[in-house]
Amino acid sequence: AKKLGGDGYHHFASDMHRATQQRMEMESEMRHALEAGEFELHYQPQVGADGVTILGAEVLLRWQHPSRGMVSPGVFIPIAEESMLIAEIDRWVLAAACSQIRAWLDRGVEPVQLSINISAAHFQQRGFVAFVLDTLEHYELAPECIELEITEGALIRDVAFALESLRTLRGKGIRLAIDDFGTGYCSLSYLKAMPIDKLKIDQSFIRDITRSGRDAAIVEVILQLSHQLGLSCIAEGVETTIESSWLKARGCQAYQGYLFYRPMPLHAFDLLLRRATEE
Ligand code: C2E
Ligand code: CA
Ligand code: CA
Ligand code: CA
């Protein structure tokens, strides 16, 4: 073990203390945010190979903090994941998304399928599947209205449990996508066993497809794999026409990224949907 002088140890301890304190502070702020209505949903449309047809949208959480301003989910989701607060946040998002679909239906606006991120810790909770089904029922929605984005990490810890949850959800007609595909530990045998609908290629591979032969090879393999297993596939983080043409030439059917749309607040997405309904 490393020997620290008296002072070194104290510095180390107080740094740890400070980090823990910051995390706890953020946690209680998130708890407050849930009640105070500081969270809101943004929507990022997903388009077909024509680059125009809107196939659906991913729901992305935004936190409008009263003094810190907009806090990125990249910052607060990992902290929420360390406590079980993530389950509460995920449930809030799921209910808010379903309530929004219900509002569109009631107003005669044709909604698109919303993709909702489910964290691994939440997916592994016993009550997860029941909560999803209850929420759909509460808002009187067809299960096809939503798609759940689940990461590879959620599937490998307790494979039997994951399989059963996926089977139940999919049996009801809820679409299932593997998020950040290629970045986790999913082996091909899992892929064969898991009842899923879609692979979502992570943006870390898309970013360099035109520069890195390795990334290009990985993306090509994922596209081929999805075709041959009869799964759909979507590329995330598509930023340039070079990237989209490259993907299109290899049979990619669905796209999400700044090239097409950035995540947008409700009023902007609402306008988009209304225009699509009127056409
Ligand atoms: P993710 O699920 O991989 O979501 C995609 C992220 O990429 C989003 O970041 C999105 O804004 C961003 N993005 C989309 N297109 C582009 C592009 O063309 N270029 C670049 N550079 N980025 C693009 P965001 O909204 O900051 O979310 C970050 C992560 O936070 C998400 O990654 C997801 O893991 C998590 N997250 C967001 N909302 C939720 C939620 O409601 N529940 C849970 N559990 N996690 C969430
Ligand atoms: Ca996602
Ligand atoms: Ca990703
Ligand atoms: Ca890029």
C-alpha cells in the first residue's frame, strides 16, 4: 500500500469527503427537481433512408436547474445511477412520455413512436415490467407507441431475469432496442437468445467511419448482422452527409443525428408532428 504523510492523507481524505458531499448534494437536488418540475423532455426525431420521413423520436431528459442552468444528462444520470434515484427518474420520464402521447392522440395529432432510455439498474428491478405495463394501461396506449432502449449491461448481469422481462414486454408488443450497441459486453450468443427488435449503433463508431478502417468495419458488421438476424438497425450521432451516404450505401434504414435534427423542446417537436399530420 502507498504510504502517505500525515498531510497527504488528510488532503486525500478531505478530497474524498468533498466529492461525496457534492454527489449527495446533487442527489438531493435531483430529488427536489422531480417534485419541483425542473425536468423536461426533449425529442430527437429519427428519420428513414430518405432523410425526411420521421420514423420516431428519442426522448432525452433535460434538467433546467434554477441556479446552475441546463445540466446535461451526461452529468446527472451517472450520479443518479449510483443511487436508486435513477429508477424514480426513469419512471418519471416514462410516465411523462406516455402522458404526452396521450395528449397528442386526444388532440388528433398523429404521434410517432417514442424511444425511452432505460438504465440498467432500473431494468434489473423487480417491479420494472409491471410499471411499464401499468403506465401504458393508465394512459390507454397501445404498446407499439413506445420503444425501450436498453443497454447491453442491463442484459448480462442476470440473463435469465433479463430474458423473462424482454419476453414479457415484447409479448405485449413493446419494441425493444439495444442502445449503444457495440460498446458493451454482449456476445453474439446473447444476441441470438434475446427477443429484441433493433440494434442502435453507438455514435462513437459513426464518428470515425470515414477516417478509421476499424470503425468502418465494425459498423459494416453490425449492419450485416442486423440484416441477417432480421433486426432493424439505427445509426446515432450522424452529423455529415458523408456519413449518411456511407451508411445508406450499406443498407442502413434509420438515422438519428445533428445532420437531420437536434434534440428539441416540446413546442418545436409539436410543430413538426402537426405539420406531418396535416400533410
Ligand atoms: P444516448 O442514449 O446515447 O443518447 C444519445 C446522445 O447523443 C444524446 O445526448 C443526444 O443529444 C446526443 N446526440 C444525438 N445526435 C448527435 C449527434 O449528431 N452528434 C453528437 N455529438 N451527439 C448527438 P444527451 O441528450 O446529452 O444524453 C446523454 C446520455 O444521457 C444518453 O445517451 C443517455 O445515456 C442518457 N439519458 C438521456 N436521457 C435519459 C433518460 O431519460 N433516462 C436515462 N436512463 N438516461 C438518459
Ligand atoms: Ca439512447
Ligand atoms: Ca449512445
Ligand atoms: Ca461525426
